[in-house]
Amino acid sequence: MKNVFKVWMLGTALLVAGTTQAQVAEKAGRAVDKGATAVGTGAKKGVKAVGKGAKKVGKKTSEVASKGASAVVDKKYDSKTGPAGQTIYIDKNSAYYYVNKSGKRVYVKESALVDKPM
């Protein structure tokens, strides 16, 4: 009878310890889920910020490259500027254009050009 009682006590102790351990594991699991959600949100914000920065750098690089290429290949119109004071270039077809902030050529009519302030 003593051995049956010992086995019963051991089983009860294991059952109680297992239940307690399961509750602790569940709380830890919830905490990890919360932390993972916070990290995921932070990572999304970081990715968005990096994307914006990369886009900004890409546009600036494109602008500088386009302006450099235009300065080498095309003629610069010294006495006129664009509608907002941009540098005007003349391409091989005698068309007037300036390079915008995205690095794209924006063609303008000669009548839209403004005299350069001296």
C-alpha cells in the first residue's frame, strides 16, 4: 500500500508541475508574440523609410547624371532660363529643355523662356 501511495503522490506532483509549466509557457508565448508584432511593425516602418530614402537618392542621382550628360552633349542657353529659373539646354534638333528633379527632360517652347537676370 505504501508503494501505491508513493506512486500516486509522484503522479500528482508531476501533473501539478506540468500544469504550472504550461501556464508559464503560455504567458511566455504571448509575450514573444507581442514582441514579434512590435518588431514586425518597426521593421515595416524601417523598410518604408529606407524605400523613401532610396527613391530620393535615386532621383537625385538621375538628376545629376542627366544634367551632366546634357552639359556635355548639348549646348547651354546662357541668356535665357526656364519658367522657374532652370538652366536651359538646346539639343541636336534645336529643341529647348531643362532637367527636372527626377532627372527627366522637360521640353519648353522658346516663347516660354525668360530672360536671365544680369
